[in-house]
Amino acid sequence: MNVAGPIDPAEGILPGRRLIRVDSDKALSLAERLANHFHRLAWRTPLHALRLRGRYPLKLLGVPSDPLPGDQEAGAAILEGCIEHRGELLKLEDLDFANLAVSATLERHLHGFGWLRDLASATTRANAAPIAEKITGHWLAVHGGNVTQSVWRPELCARRIMAWAAHAPMILSSNDLVYRSAVLNGLARQARHLDRSADKAPRGLGRVIAWSGVIAAGLLVPGGDVRRGVGEAGLMRALNEATSPDGGLTDRSPFSQVELVELLAQLREVYFVRRLEMPAPIADALLAAVRVLLGVVMGDSGLSSWQGCGPIRAKRIETAIQASGVRTRPLRQPEAWGYQSFTNGQTRMVLDAAPPPVASGVLGRCASTLAFELSDGPHRLIVNCGGPGGGAADFPPDLADALRSTAAHSTLILADTNSTATYADGSLGRGVNEVSVDRQEFEGGSRIEASHDGYVRRLGFVHSRLLVLARDGRELTGEDVLLPQGRRRRSQHLPLALRFHLAPEVEVSPTADGLAALLRIGGGALWQFRCRGGELTIEESLWVDETGWPRMTQQLVVIAEVPAGGTSISWSLRRAG
């Protein structure tokens, strides 16, 4: 995305207008897709098997600490004979790596060995080791010498290497020298596989994960100096491709951003155990990643809901930031990341002021341009419906698809049409191409005006949104304007709906004049909503909570008709208590 306009370095705020354009990143060419396909086919050949041969390591050069705490409840479940992940259970007695009949989410968890962290958090090493060694031995027997696409894909291979290394004392406690040799040889074989396949991982976070695995192997498996150098160069390339200059991932997913911070925090521990400094460009990427992540945190310390991501528990955000070792302030106005954040008084607001991601490989993304979320202290008031993100394993696909729509976000919808087209395969089509933003801080508060062209091509209107948040945070005033633009001219009026999805704890009471409503938060605070230029209605809605499950709630909907010359709707939210 290209950004125009000078930046005030003291505040990080753009004093003038800026234009954000969608990246020119295109889908993989036919030649690239064919090359990747043949590369994966080559994994099954005798030549690739020869490439994975080499010296058997006798030990690791270090055992890095795992900076991220596991889920103690999930760990306790393993001790009782079940692996539990995001609402899905699998009995250990039914675990068969040769024929896993589980969801893709749980399958990744099993093959990535993320469950080791949970097990370690629930008991002592002496109690955990027999279970961990039994599962690891079973995995090696089935997949240790059998390179398949689903199990040995680069990003999953890298996660497995880092999990085995961090929990090596738990999976290498056995006195069985044959088993220990198989584990260490398995690490070395996966490292050699990553050497040749890391750059074939999906662009974005997947490739960053893969190259991080190469570095970890280079630092921990003997004889890895060359591998480490190649890995560091590869990781820096992958980070440059996957992130914008402000540190946000180009898929614009807060959930992915959390995973990026957690990954780089783990890699930092690998350097630490070898008494080495993480290279400055990678350390800078970690700092930037934390800054933009903090920018989408709401007053309850959980994430705001964007690009199919639910709120995610505050505890996970806090532990990820703590593990990173970074102490910094939120980035209030990132560039390509696009989420503008405001904190006035105890009110916090986050606005999506950038086009949705359309880069290759990015699926399941949402048409959320110019939507916002608002919280009052630790209480959420205005939300987006969200999505499963990293939530429930069996989230209904049709519901997940509906939550990608513009109507599932707190913004204006024209003619019941998404501002950016969403397709059933999870991709995005035409729509928002440009977003212009004018943000100012003044004595009375914060002001932002943003517009997008998502409706110009199809319906002939530009949507502009003006938001002013008072200095004390007790009042938010807004105006949504539709202005005619482009060649398309319509004689008939078009319907519009201005939606404000409410958090589940908010009780709504409409006023007699039909132009206002009282919003009482469960904690006791009272807000008043008032609008002009349309009819206020109250409809059912839902919100995906931090566990990844939908909860019933309500939404304020302002309904109006748009004539050929355009229209505007003004509204306000004022704290009464």
C-alpha cells in the first residue's frame, strides 16, 4: 500500500490527507503454481529421501525455554487420556497418526506438537515424559520416514522443530537409546527438509514460520552455522514480504499478528540459549509487531474483531507481549495495517481505515472498511460480529461466510451490497481500492474523516465517514455521507442501513420518538444513541466471543433511502452516567 502525506514524528499522526491503495500483490502465476506442485511431488522421490540423510546428531546444542504458558486445563485433559483443542476432544487410546479422523484444526495441533506446551504446564516432567514419549514415538513410527504434504509442509515442520527443541527434556527423558536417536535424527531430517522447502511455504506468516524453523535448527542442531546464516537471510526476506513498513501483517488479521509476536518471542529464546543477540532487523520486526498489535486491543485488553478474528482472551495477548520482552506504546496510526486507534478518557475506539487484503493466499477475509469498535473502560459497547479466527473447531462454514460481509460490521451498507465482494471460496473480489484518511488531534478531542470507493463502480457512490471523539471520551459524534461519483447514475432511490452491533452485555431501550436509544452496559454505565436522517430500528445480531462461539446480541440499525444526489446521516453516542 502506498501512503501519501507527511508524518509528524513526534505524534505518529498524519496531519493531512493520505491515500491508501491496495497492494499490487497478485495471485501466483501458473508457472509458480506448477513449480510448487512439482516441488511437493518431489518429496516422495528417492532423491529427496537421499537429501534428508546425513550425520545423526548426538545431542542438541541448547534447550530454549518456551516463553509461552500452556493451557493447564488442556494439559490436565491429556493426563486424563484426552487431547482437547478449541472445543474438540480426542481420546489418546483412539489416536492413530496413520488415520486421523479429526478436524483440520486439531490435526495441525497434533502434528505441530503444540500440545506439549499444555502438558508441560499441567504436571511435572516425570509425570509428563511417559505420555509425551509415547505419542512422539508413535508419530515417528508413522511419519518420521514418510514425507507427506499434509504432515511435512514447511510451516508445520518448523512448528514441530521448535516444539521438540523447547520440550526436549520431556520427549528425550527415556533411557531407550534407539528412541532417543530416532527423535534427534527426526529433528535433523526435518531441518534438511526445511532447508529446501522453507521458501516454498505460503507467502505471509507461513513463510515466516518456516524460515524461523530453519534458524532454530541452525542454532540447536550441531553443524548448523551455514544453515543459520541462510535462515536469517530467508527470514528477513519473508518478513519484508509478509509485513508492511509499520510492522503489521499484510493479511491484516489481528489473530495472525498475535501468532507473529508469539513466534518471534520463541525465536528470541533460541538465540538467548545460545548466548547470541537476535539480529537487529528481526528484533526490530518484533518491536514493530507488538506496537501494531497493541493498537487493536480494546479496553478489556482483548482484541477487537477484524478479518475473521474474534476478541481473543486478554490473557493470551498479555502473555504474548510479555514473552516478547518488548515494552512500547501502541501505534495509533499505522500505514498499511490501517487500524486507527483512539484512547480518550476511558473510551477506546478502533477504526478500519484501509482496504481489505487481497494478496495471494489470503482467504476468509472480510469487507469491513470504515467499521469501528468502541469500549468504555473494560466494557465493550460497539463491536463487529467477528469470526472463528482461532476459535471453535466446528464453527459452521455458512455462518463464517456470513460474518465476512459488510453487514456483520459496524458501518454503512448500501443496497445490501458488500463494500468489497466476498466469494464462497474465501477470497475477495472487486470493491474498495482506495481509502483516504484525514486525522487530526485538537484541543477538544480527536477527529478522523475517511472515505472509500467500494460502491463507486457498482452503485455510483463514495462512502465518507466522519468521527469526532471528545477529549474526555464521553461523546462520539459521527456522520456518514454518500456522495455520487463515477459514471453510473441512478434515478431510483437505493436503500442504506447504518449498523451498530452491540456487545452482549448491553441492554437497549428505544425512546418514544424513534430517533434515539438508551444503551446500558452490564457494569452500570449508560450511553445515549441519537440519529438524524434515518429511521432507527433494533434488530437481532450475534457476536463471536473469546472462546470462538457465537452469542446472541442486538444491533442498532438506521434505515434510509439514498436519492441520486446522495445523502447523509448524523448520529452521536453520549455517556450519560
